[in-house]
Amino acid sequence: MILDDSELKKVIYSPVCARCANLISGPDHQCKAYDKIPSTIWNGKNKHTSSFLGDHGIQFKERTTQAQKATLVMEGTDSRPDSDYDPVELALGIKTEAEHTDNPAIASKIAKDQLDEDSKYYSKMKKKGMI
């Protein structure tokens, strides 16, 4: 399924880029290959394991250490208690984001960041068949 521009702006976590050692800034969509990561890569449609237009010969490179994996740059309000969120939405969000990380705290933070943008984000994505 293709995301429209309004949905792309809400995708603050990239399933591809967040695992890449070349990522500079998650929310700013920057990496060593791009000043602005193309949406095709950011939204996971292209895994960027081979050359892609404008990447200057720099492709996806898996983060190799837990420290590198923990350097995800994400903005949000993960300090808010779970009770500030709809429990059904938060549970669905954490389950969805756990597909991208083995760290429950990061999955929760990502889910809360998404829910801060749209309190029904995961229900909408589920309804569209995207999760």
C-alpha cells in the first residue's frame, strides 16, 4: 500500500533507516547518503541494499552493536505515562513497533510518538490493512 503525503509526514520511524549505521537523524530523515532520505526508502518500500538514485554509492549498512542500535534519534514524549494514551491504541502500537526492535522501551516510545501525532494512528493503519 502506498502512503499519501499526509501519512508520510507522520511516519517518524523508518523500519529500514532506523537499523542503518548510516542514519544521522531519524526525524529529520538524514543519513550519510542523503540530506533528505527519499520516501521510498524511509517508508520501507525500498530496503536500500543496492544503489538508489542520488545515494553517492552509500547503501544500507546494518548497525552492528547494541550501542549503535540504541542511538536512534527520535523526538517525542515517552516520559508521559501509559495512562495518557488509549490502552487499546498503545497496545496495538507497541505490538506493531516491536516488529522493528527487540527493545520494549523503544517500541513503546515509537508508539507514543506516533500516537502524539494521531491518537488513532494504529487503528487507522489496521483499517487500511497496513498492519
